[in-house]
Amino acid sequence: MNSEEVSELTYKALLKVRQKLLDLSKRNRLLNFKETVRSVRIIDELPDHFFSTLVTETKSMAIIPIEEYDDEPLPGKIAYEEFVKKAITSLRQENENGIHTEKSGFIDAFKKYYDGGDPLKIISKLAKEDKIITKKVSDGLMLYLNDKQKEPLFEEHELPSEYCNIPDRHNDLCLQTPYTAAILERRCTRLHQDAKTAIQETGSNFLHLCIGFLE
């Protein structure tokens, strides 16, 4: 038996052993993935965009939580968003599109209606959600209605089908998750601790990023 035949037999033997080492059962989480507390799901992102950012451009990206606000007004009161929008419509002067928070009487009206609530916190929340537009002026804020509101987060497992008119939130350096800040912090802390332990004990880093799944 010459050296070429030996090499071929060795290759076939190694290939056979390699096949036996492959776990094709449901225990292999790469083949049968289920979301657990040891994983972080990314939502409302375009895979090719953030893959290019991470791999091609070698930039870092931050994992961010969903925004949380106390949206519940006092019992018997209308929702904050409805109050603010009605106030902008009713308090603005003729030929003006917005209202001044102080001069229009909005701040006093808000506090009186909600028994001393914080109008600036609600204004900031609605502005972040693109439900109203704010403009800083020397002695307060101007409030305007926003006819072009931000699209809601895409939280489905399937990829968005429309790649035209990509929103600005897909071109930033943030990866959106469906978790609150507290839950996201717990998951990331646990992942960090588990990964650190694995490196110390085995020398292997099991952290990985999966972009898309096949069904």
C-alpha cells in the first residue's frame, strides 16, 4: 500500500469519525434553537445592514432596551397623548401651527387637569415617540402636532419585506431588543458571567451571534 492509499484511507477514517461527532439531534441548540434567559433577541433590524456595520466596517454596536414610560393617567382622566394633542389644537392662535408651553397656559392646564402631574416628562415622552414635535425657545418650548409619526417597532421573527425608504433607526449603531432595561441588564450580566467562566474553565468562548434562522 503506497502513501497515497494510506492518506486516502486516513482521510476517510477521519471523515467517518467527524460525522459521528456531529450532534444532529434536538440537543444541538444550533439546529434546534429556543429563546431562553441565556440569549438576547434582536428585533426591528435589517441583518445585512448591521452585519456590514459589525463585520465590514468593524464598528461596535450597543444593545438597547425598549423605552419604558408610565402611560397611565389618573382614573377618570383621558390619556396624556390625547390631552396634549387636544391642547395644541385648541390653544394655538389663528395662523399658528403650535403653542408655547407657558404663554398658552398649557402647563397650568395640564397640572390642574392631572392634579399636579409632570407635563415636561410627558412632552419628552411623546416627542421621543415622534407623536409631537418640540422646539426649544428662549422662555420655554413650542409644541406642534406631528403628521408623520414614527413607524412602530417590527417585533416579528420574520424579516421586514420592504427594503425601500429605510428608516433612520436602521442606520444607527444600536441593536434594538424587546426587553425592558432591567431584563436586558440581567440577561447581559448572566451571559457575561457564563462566558467568562467558560473561558476560564475550558479556554473556549461560546458567545456567538446568529443572523437569521431557517425553518
